[in-house]
Amino acid sequence: MTAPSLSHAIKRTCDTLRQGATKQVTDYEQRFSSIKNIYDDLLVNLIRTGFDSKEACVTAREFFGGTEVRFAGIDGTMYSRPLFDMVIFFGGAYAATGTIRFSETTAPEVDYDERTLQQSMGISSVVPIYINEIPDVDHSYAAQEQPDATSPAKPMTDEEIANNSLIANAIMTFSEYYLAYKLAADPAENMGIILLDRSLSTERASLLYETRKTSFWNAKTVLVGCQASGDDSPIDANDIIIARQHVSNAALGLPPPRSDYLRTAIICMLEQSKALTASQIAVAFGAADEKRIRRIECALKSLVDKKVLVVEDGVYALEPKYVKSWERIKRITVEVGDRLFFTKIPDTETSSSMKIVKGGKEHWLTTLDITFLTLFTLQMLMEECWKKHILLIGVTKDTAARDFKRQLVPIMVGEGLLKADVKFEALQALPNTDRMILQSASIFNVDQITPPWSLIEYDSAFRTMLPDRQGRPGYVSGAIRNKISLEKAFVKTYVQLSQARTDPLLRSNVLLVDRLAYAEFDRKPESLKLFWNELSDGTREPVETILYADRAVPNRMQNLMMSVLVAMAPANIPEAFGHNKALFIADKIAKWNYSQFKCVVDTTATWILNNHKLRKFIFYMSTFRERRADFEQARRESH
């Protein structure tokens, strides 16, 4: 077979691309053709418009304690660059702040702090790491079966290690949540609203997934064995187990006494009640049937075997070491966070902000450590927001989420919660993502759907729920291995905030928004829906979810949140049309800091190259690609 010419290969590539793209466009045309009647068939009772400024002002006064509220929008940035035989990793987060004033007669008024670049709060960290040390620091290089060994499937060339490392992203993610927590915890800041450029519920689920493998804990984390200042004992695996799911809010019924959360629910209850019998715990959890009581007894036995609990005469209590376990985890999280983002290196006992001393030796914090710290920080942030009545909102610009189409609507149809008659075949024919469904519906129904609008709010747990596999009303199944994520912690929705004055068809993108749930507003009879989940052993466990099933169901927190988001949607910034101005400003600050840091790194590299004392070492320190690039640049400049 004769090898094809270069022109023939290019032509074949073009033809393949054109045919593939044409098929994709044709498929979307067919899907969009099925969306024209979706408003009347499905969305007419699920989309809310006409948000009330007077009600928002009343809610703000009740929730915040006043009508003038401080806010912060937080965004992050990251950068990595090979520099001789090292890679420089940079990650940081920056806040745009201001004040919002609510009024009973007009829309909320937003003032952004002036001289934002000079006055805004920001944190960052830069970590240079030798390339050969990166596989030890980045836990994604560990073999799945043997975490203390490097995976043979991972690329090991210098350039591939630098480009594929998760270190910069891990630092950036941690910095965003840590900055949010510091703002929430600082009384001087007096924050009332915190906005993050992330999906809060999805992020927590991702962090839990990344930290799920206990076999990695000893091999790829140095947190186990660390000791916070003032603590008598170091952190052990039980502390990690307790802290990993520690989302405690009795008013919301968290953590729920079911499935994977049962042990944490027992621990959180004993943190408050000190000592209880198994029957007292069962009564408190509302467990009356034999199978649920047996599961509680098994969970208690497991915790006793792990030495988390002690039992005497049938009375269970926390092992004294673990009575303050969550407080100990919080202290070490703050210590490590402050060292990474605030402490000057000459003032520390380690050579890098990403190193800690354990057993008299320096150890790198791994990306698994940082993932744990990010998870703990998010849960600490949730705790602060519940305690201080801070409205915590996550805004996601581009999302491929499909849970509204694939999970929520089928469950609501099965429960008879939709007034419209929706067919399964009609759902399948819709575009693949929720954002495209809603954005297209908005364009095809210009007269019926007018921005700003919002979909009804629903529990983020629906993302992991499916209609019962046996078709029983009142039952749901977990999407993967019958597991359902934490309910009543976050509620989510989709919003469209802006429309051009001159062209009603010109509308902003649909955004995914999730926020923290608040018991005094969201845990009401009209906004709760109880399902049952049957486990493999036949145990029936309740799953109480937040679901505003119809636009007529009162939702004061959504009205407040939408009033805030609409007030912060800039009309005079084309590239931020229909987004959030606070997050837009934070993004600009982050990009400016990125450019400044990149300039510093590039300048440092040039200084090293031109330092006569180091010149004889440069040849050996540089990679082949760097030397080739230098020669090519010199050749271009000579011409």
C-alpha cells in the first residue's frame, strides 16, 4: 500500500472533520425541533419570574439582621512552568468586595469597593518542585493497587509530568475555599454574601470521591501523624474518618442517619449528647423497624471496634481522644492554610510553604493532603455560613450537567408532581445538557419566558438519584451502586439573568447556581419531599429532600438570591453580559496577578540564563527543548 501524500492526508482530515461536524449539527437540529413545545409541556409550572424587591428586603432583614450587607465574589488562577530541572507551581484566589443595600421600594443597590486591585483580599502560594519529586507529591501518579508505587500508565517525560500535574490546580482550589472561609470567619469583615465561581455541591462530591480510598491514606498523605499546636495527640485515620463527612446541622437533620452517613450521624449525635444507649439513638433517628435498628447496632459495633466509641453497660460515648476530633482537624487545617498562603518562608522551619515537619523531618504535602484540606475547609465554610447567616452561592458559567433532564423530571413524573404529561421518549429527544435545553426553550418561547427567570430549586441530592428500579411510588434508587449523596445541604437551580433591550432574542447564557440550604427557610412542609431507598439487605431508609415542586410554592431564599444576582448582573460590560459582576471583577484581579507572576518567573529564567556565575551550569540544567528553543530564537533574531 502506497503511503498517502501530505496533501491527500490533509484533504482526508478535512473531509472527516466536515462529515463529523455535519452529523453533529444535524443531530442537534433534530433535538431542537422537539423543544418548541417544551414550555407548555413541561416548564410552564417550573420557571419562576417576577422577583419581589419588597419581599427580598424583608427576607434580608430577617436573615442578615439588616438591609445593608457586605459581599465578596471569589475567583482563582493557577500557573505552572518548567524551569530547568524544576517546575514552578502557582495558585491563588482573589476577592472582589462591596456592599449591597436592600429596599422595599426599589431593586437592591450594589456598590463595589473602589481601588479593588489595591484593597481587595487575595491569597496565593508559589511552590518550586524538582521534576523527579513531582510523582511523590502528586497522588495521581500512584498505582491504584499499590499506592506507594508509581503507576506505569502515567507519562514520565519531564514535559508531560509538568503539563499533567494536578499540583497547581489543587493549590488554586484550596486557596478559593480557604479565602472564602477566612472572610466568613473574620468578624471584622462582617460578610453577608459570598459568591464562588464553582458548583458547591458538585465540588464537595468530587472531593469526597478523590479521598475515598483508605489504602492511599497512609501512603499518600502526611496529615496522618501530624499534630496541631496545642494538641496532645497527632491526627490518626479515625480523625480523618470523622472529619471527612462532618457536616453537622441538627436543624436540617444533618448528617442523615442512613447508608454511608449513619456512622457520622452517630458520632455527631454523641458530640452533643455525650452518652446514649443504642435504643436512645434509634429513637432519636426515628428508626422503629427491626432492620434499621440492626444497622444502627452494627454501626455502633464497628465504631467500637475502630476505637472511635467506648461502651460500658450498654451506654455508648466517644473515645476521649475523639471528643474534640473535628476541632483538632479544624486547627490543623487553619495552621497548614496559613503557612501555605500567609507565612513568609524565612520565618518558617521548612524550606517550602508546602512542606511540614513530622517526626523531626520535612515532608511534602501531597495533592491528596491538599484535597483533604480543601474538603475540610469547605465544610468549615458551611459551618460558618450556617452559624453567622451568610448566604453562600456557587455560580457555574459552563456546565454539562444533565440531572434536571435525566433525574429530576423522571422522578417528578413518577411521583405525579408534574401537572404536565411528559413522555419518556420526549425527554430522550431533548438536547443532552440541561443548560442547552433551558437556553433553547428561552429562545423558542420569547413571549412566555422573559429574563430574569429561574428554574425551581431542588436538592442537589437528585443528581445521584433515579426513579425506583422496581417502579414503586415513593421510592428512589441511587444512581451508582444505590448510593445517594448528602441531602438538604445544597439546593440548585438554573437561571438566566439578562436580555438585550433592543433585541428580545439576545439573551445571556443560562447559569447553574447552587446555594447552601438554610433550615429556617428551606425545611418547611411545602418544600420537603420524603422518599424511601431500599438497600440490598431489604432495609428501607428515608431520604428527606428539599424540592420546590412548583413555581407557586413560596421560596423566600430563592427570591432573595435572585434579587442579588439580578442586581449584580452588569448591563454595560459586554463580556460579562448576564453573569455576575463581583465574580467578573475577581476574575480580572486573578488574571492580573497571573500575568504579574508569569512575568516574574520569565524574568527569573532570563536572569539565570544571563548570570555569568551560573553560565557553565546552564547547559546541563536546561532540557533539550529549552536549548533548542534558545538556538531557534537566536537564529530568528539574527535574520
